[in-house]
Amino acid sequence: MEIDKAILDDTERQAALYAALSDPTRLRLVWLLSHQPSKAALCVNALAKILGVSQSAISQHLRVLKSVGLVRGERRGFRIHYFINSAGLADLKRLNRSLFGKCWPGRRCRRASKKAKAKR
């Protein structure tokens, strides 16, 4: 069986994303930043206060999330404000769909095609 190079590239990308999301604090950061209003961003100090984690720990977690493209930073004055990278989040969703399809645990599976429904 021959595996398409694009599939191999996708699995490498998935592994990197899942490794970055394997830490509970990083998952909380992604959730928090993804639920901010569209132009809103938070600095390390604010994120540390909200999550109850040291600023240095938040900085390290943000570095990991930035390295896989899930978070972006923007300098505003003396501070860098962070927000979710919508393109990175869309890529994560696309990769999840390619791995799991549209059938998620706790959700009805809608895999039946129109042709299969027509045969019934």
C-alpha cells in the first residue's frame, strides 16, 4: 500500500499540533484567546492573572503555540498582545476533519451520502 505524500505531511502537522495542545495550560490559552472578540488581544500579564500561572510559564506556553501557528503576537507599545491565529485554528479544524471525519464522540454521525439515502 502506497501512502500519498500529502497525507504524510498532514500527519506530521497533526502530530505537532496535538503535541502543542497536550498541555492543559496551553489548551486553556487557546480556548481563552479563541473566545476573545475579533480584534481583542491579551498580554502575558493579563493571561497569567486569568489562568493563575506565572508570566514566564505563560511566555513559554505561548512560544510553543506560536511555533505551530495557533497564536500570533502583536507589539502594542511596550507589550506584546496575543490573539488566536484564525488561519492556524482553521488548519487544525481541517486536519481534525481529515482524521476523524464529521463523526465526533457525543455527536451524531452524518456519514450517509445522498446516494445511500436515495437507495433506501
